[in-house]
Amino acid sequence: MSVLVFTENWDGKFKKMSFELVSYASKIAEMLNIQTVALSIGDVQEDELKKLGNYAADKIISVNNDKLKNLDNQAYTSVIAQVAEKEGAKVVIIAHNNTGKALAPRLSVKLKAGLGAGVSKLPLSLDPFTIFKKVYSGKAYSNLVIKSDIKILTLAQNSFEFEENIKSPAIESFEPALSDDLFKTTVSNVQKQTGKILLIDAEIVVSGGRGMKSGDNWSPIEELADLLGAATACSRPVSDEGWRPHEEHTGQTGKIIAPNLYIAAGISGAIQHLAGISSSKCIVAINTDKDAPIFEAADYGIIGDTAKVLPDFIQAVKEMK
Amino acid sequence: MKILICLSNVPDTTTKAKFVNDNTAFDTTGIQWIINPWDELALTRAIELKSDAANSIENITVITVGEKDAEPTMRKALAIGADDAVRIDAEPTDAYFVAAQIAEYLKSNPFDLIFNGIESADYNGSAVGGMLAEFLNIPSVSAVSAVNIENGQVKIKRDIDGGTEEVSSELPVVAIAQKGIAKEPMIAAMRGIMMARKKPLNVVAPVEIEALTGIVNFELPQPKPPCKMIEPDNVKELVNLLQNEAKVI
């Protein structure tokens, strides 16, 4: 029996999220007194695979097959299910990101396993298997019981304090059965974002709202983001106005993020915006309106005009370094 | 081509969550119910596709699993431009239950292009679309930000973690829509509202399915300690606090 964790790599390298996942899985495995098995799909070298052992994976299964070069949800689901069966998985852990959200529901049906989506803590109890998760876009939480024999959890990014716990896992390669009828999609024209920090991965986010007054005023946001190694984001009116691309829209109907630091410049903090950022560990608000709801969500606030405060902010960060 | 949109009936996004019965049930007092925002964008895109005759779209159907109180939301979808609506008459207990109900209906009522919203504004499971596809053993494409039809082929753009991809798929396919699929949700015109009253809204009996999960109770987030205010001419102090107190930069 095992806790199975599905890890993802980008061009053969694991991202921090994969280590969070393995660490989280190993804690559940410890509670259940069973093994942690990490699954990697793709061309990942042994040295890189071994890194999963640093977060307490007992065993690593590597699937490297040309047919799985692109994400096909049906085929990937089949591979995870085959490994889950082989390893007697009781719990399957997947990231609550685009890939995870695509795969976990399919796997839930395939394994008839109840899904707890977007968890950020360890299960509260094992029998009944109870988890704590956000509902109503972070406006509330629920305690949810998963009744099925096998459970699937998707873990919210940057929500779990992972720790090193070095083991030397066995690495096993596995050839899944991949019949042609699993592949019904064809991928073309892959555009990878390069050189830019992804909003969803960023530990610091600098975000602008209507208080920036125009899309032409974005250079201080970008400069501050550059200095801090941050990603840029915006509120919904800003993306609706076309000042910034919709990919940057953060909030209930845009991206839901949980960085360590979120800087909200000229954002009043509508309830939908707060729903998308409230899991941030630290929130800074800069706004001219002292009654803006963003100050209720913020840890630090400045009542002032972004046109003046942001340049001072940039200066202060430069002096800090 | 026939298009299906799976709708969730959810509280308006400005709603503050409150609970009753020892925090075991959502307090629906005074709640405005709306079409789940992502479902509404998918519906909008479906109507845009249908308006181009070259796409040969015969029909747009909306489906929901819900009790009678979900009907005003269904009527709203009909007013915006769906041709007919189906309500599977059951309380939507969990995503597995909902997906299984819709899958059962689709076994005898096939569609070519099936849209789901990437998540629902209530339980945030992001789950029904993928589950539905697996029940039906058909492909699914998630995080979809554009759908076009070229020579009868469905072309999909999706976000992956760190980029975008173009995907073409065999039909039927489940496309799980996120922001970007349509610019702005379409608004019902008066004529649409009048016509919606006459459009079919079929009520279907549910099949017996057991949910795999159950909510025990709800909790509201802990109130945050008050915001520490810093004078606007002392941004240095803010940077100092972020560095030495919050330790985030």
C-alpha cells in the first residue's frame, strides 16, 4: 500500500511544487504508516529524479514514453491509474494547478476515488477521512469527508510548508500499457513563456488596479516587480479595459494566487478580488481611499497616490540592496 | 454540430458567505443566484460560434443538476441565447454525483462539443468536466481560453503551466473553459427574455448514484489583525517592515 504522488517536470527539471507535493504526500504516508511513491512522467535524468528522495519519497517510478510528450488528459489519467493499481495507492496527491485540475477529476472516476480539490493542510482525521478546504472562492472553508476507499487530493500551490527529509529511494522505470484509443487529441503550436516569472509560481506579486489611472502608467509596477523578482498582476477592471492581458487578472474569476507577498497598488479590493488573493501570506495595500476594503485584508497599508508612493517604494528597495 | 453547456447555479460573486444549522448549510437568505461566471462565458462563446452559419451549429443546450429553484438561472441562459434546457431533478451533492448524472443523460442524448466552467463559484472543485469526460470515455481539454471551428474541426487553445498550446480533438470533446474564452458575458435582450419563456426546459429524473464525498460543516475565515498603517512619505519604513518583520523580501 502506498500514497502515490504525481510530480511534474518542466524540460526535465522539477519545480518547487513537485517537492511540496512529495513532502505533503510523505506526511500522509507517515500518518497511514505506508510508503510514499512518486511518479514522474517524461524525460527526467536519474540525478533529478533522486531529488524527490530529499523530501521523503520511498520509491520513484519513472515513465518515459514518446507518446506522452504532450499532455493528453485521458492517456495521462490511464498511466496514473495503472501505477496507482500496481502500487496499491490508498491516497493520490496531485497539484492543484492547470495539469492537476485536468487530471484529478478523470482519475477520480477511473479509480472511483473521492476528490478533495485544493487542500492546503494535512487531513484532519483518517477515519473518517476528513479534509479542510476552501469553498466559495476562499470566502469560507469546509470540512469534507471522503467516503471512498481510495482518496485523491489536489494540493494548492505555495500552501504547505515542506521540509527536507532525505531518503535514498529506489528508482524504477515503468512501461504503461498505452493503447491508441487513449490518444484523441493532438497538440500543436506550443508557446512557452520564457524569461518571465509566472504569476502562479511567483513568491512576490506586484499588482495594479484602476487607481493606476491608465495602462500607460504601468512602468513603476514593472520596475518594482523586476527589482523584487516578482510577477505582475492586475484587478479585473484593468484587464476588462485592456490595459493589461487577461492572464494577469487576479481574483475570483481570474487567477487565484497565494504568494508570500502581494502588493496591491490602486486596487480598492472588491470582494471578488480579495477572494483571489486572500491566501497570500502578506498583503500590502496602497490606495488613496482610506475606506477601501483592501485595507481590511492587508497587513500593511499606505494611504496615498500610487504615482507618488510607487517611485518612493522603488527607491527604498534599491537602497535596501 | 450540437453544443452542450453544463451550468452551475451559484450565489452572485459579491455574496458574503454565511451559514446556518450549526454551520452545516449555506445561508440562502437574500441570495441572488447567477449562472456560474465561467459557464456564462462558455455559453457566450457557443452563441458566438452559432452566429456564424459556416460553423453549422444546430443547437445549444444547457444542462444542470439541481432542484426547481435552479430554473430562473436556466431561463436566464435561454434568454441569453441557448435553444433549450435540461434540468436533472436532484440536489447536486458532489461533483462525482453531478458528473455521473449528466453522463447518464448524455448516453442517450449525444452532443459533439461539451463545455464546462473551470470551476464553480461555490465548491471550487474544478471537477465536473473532467469527471464527465472520463465517465463517457471521451477526451477533455482543460484551462481552455479559446475555441474555434475550422472546417468542422474543433480547435482549442489551452493554458499549460508555463505557456499555451493549440489542441485539436476528436469529437465529442469536453472543453473546460476559463477566462478568455469569451470577452464579456452576453447580456439577455428583451426579445430574448420574452422568447425564453417559450423555449423548452425539460426536467429529467435522476439515476441512483452515491456521492463519494460529503460536507460535514463550514467555517468562516478568522478575522485578520488590523492593517498596520505607514505614512505615505515614509515608504522606507514599509520596506524595512517587509524585510525585517514580515521577512518576505
